[in-house]
Amino acid sequence: MPTDNPLSFGNRTSTIPPSGTLEVTRKVRALRRQGIDIVSLAGGAPEPGPDCLATPFKFPVESNVLGDPAGEMDLRTAIAAKLERDQGLIYDPETEVVVTIGAKQGVYASLLALIEPGDEVLVLDPCWVSYAPAVRLAGGVPRVVPFVHGGEYFLDGHALAARVNRRTRAVILNTPHNPTGRVFSGDELAAAARVVSDHGLWVLTDESFDKFVFDGHQHLSIASLAGMRARTIVLQSFSKAFALPGIRVGYLAAPSSVCQAVARLNEHLISCVSPLAQSIALAALADEPSWTHRLRDSFLSKRNIALEGLSNIRGMSCTVPEGTFYVFPDISAFGSTSSEFASRLLDRARVAVTPGSAFGAGAENHIRINLVGPVEALREGLERLRRVLD
């Protein structure tokens, strides 16, 4: 017999907002299904595409198995070699590397391993949209650290230290930084490392854009600083450096105690990352010496095209991104919220961008433009913006 009492939901998921980036993607797909011509500067398939997918990929018979929860050993060995080659970080692929379903799952699984309900985790504002929700899903409390200093985005050790209390357990960092394009300097990371060490914290460092650094800047992992390897979880992703967002492969490198806990979570949550996807990731790593340089050069060229196009739009200003494949223009001169501004562009220019509010209050006066797509689409999108905004 029907009951008048509605079924309830747990607070853990009901309080999590939708992803601000994926929300834009949903809108674009809905409009395109209606036959509306949309230029998406919010995301899309990477262009150019990776060499390992240039020819039809044959399904290896050995991939049709249930794999190792920590990841296949040949891929973990190749990942450890990459980290040593790039940052001088030495990890045992047997016990200190775990393959995950993208960097997102790596962040969430690491938090489940590190924090207890009610523990606080420091997150920058602005930051990637999934960090704070991952903290909440793990039972923790995200504590926002303003990522602004002197009118520019700057990783301020004093701001980090001011947010630490007895419940603080970890810090999440991201360099090169999404959405601002900052590449943290050695001094910035050293200041953050002192806070982490002085207060006995863990640090999760998302370095998914490590290959996309421009204009003489250098990517540095906080794990490579003195005393930091033992308290750092390094996270990276094949979605970014290898232009493979569809295979959903990421990884983390960390002390064996963390990796053991994450692998145990994998056993029960996902069993394993698809061995077929891992075989594609391994092929991509073999192409890395030539492939990532060509991809970096492509993003640098598109960054410069975007900066030039934005400079021709009255009222639009933009700092030069030091890394990533985003530009992050300031729209404060237009007198609207970032969400209103993005909606206006979608409705009037048929161009999709991501509102800065998706990344936190500190990004409210900005929009994020993604450079992964074809150059022709970027040029067309910028011209549409100019016509609507001038």
C-alpha cells in the first residue's frame, strides 16, 4: 500500500553541488542535439590527437581479465620511471605507485585513506571544481584558503598557516594550476612545505598539467623538496599530458602505507582500472618523448592566439598563463556575475565558456577558456565573442 512518507537521502551526496565544468558540457550537448551550432571553449576532444590512437587499436586478449587493484606492473614501472626522469623522485613501482580511474578517483581515494570524519583539508580558492566535494564525500570539511596576494594569484604560506587548526589534516595543491594557469615557484612551494612540515600535515599535489609549462617557467613537485616525500601524495593523469581523457587513467605515487590503503579501496570500489585502458596508457608513455612536446607547442600557440584575440575585445583583460591549457580572462569590467556572463555568451554568441564561480568565490570575476580544441574553433569562438561584446 502506498505511503505518504517520502524516502530520504543521505546528506553526503545531497549537499554536493554538480560539477561546474560538466554542467557547461551538458548544456552544450543539449543545444547541439537541437541542431544549434555551438563553439565550445569550455572543453572537448583534444586536438591534436595522440599518436597511440592514430590507428585502430586492437584489443589485446590479455586485457580481458580482472587486473591488479594497484594497476598492471608494466604500467606502474613506466610511471615510476617517468617520475624519476621528470622530477628525480624515486618510487618503488611494486609498493609506492597505484593506478586510478583518472586523477579524480586518486584524490578521493587518498582522502578516504588519510582523513577521519570532521577532519579539515585546506583547499585553495579558486581551485579545480572537484577538490572540495571530494573532501566532503570523504567525510571531511574543506577549509578555503584565499589564493590571492597583492592583486595577483599567489600561493601564500602565511595564508595557509592562518587556516590551520587542531582538526587540519591535509592540504591540496595543484601546479600548474587550474584554472588560473599559475606555475608555483620554488619559493612558494618551500613556504607551503614549511607549513605542512611544521603542523604535521599531508599534502596532495595534483600535477596533471606538468608537461604544459611555458615561457621559461619550470614545474617543480613539492615532493622533491627536503623532507616532503614522506608526507606527499603525487597525483597525475593521462587525460591532460597525453590527451587521453576518454580512457580514464590516472595514478598516484606516495609512501607505501598510503598506496596499500588506496589499493585496498580499489579492491572493493572498482576491482581495478580497465586493463585495456592501462594498455593504451602504457603505449602513450612510450610515445612521451616526442608526443608531449608537440602537444605542449600546440597549446602554447593556441594560448597566444587566445591572448591576442582577447586583447581585441574592449573591457576584457587577461594575465598570461604560465602553464596548463587554459586562459582565465577578467570580466569585471562588464558588470555581471560570471554565471550571467557565461549564459549571455551561450545565448547570444553561441559560445560556451566556464564561469569562474565554478572554481570558487575567488574566481567570480573571471571565465575560463579551454584550449584543447581545434585552432579554427578557437578563432571562430573568439570572433563571436568580439562581435557580441564590442
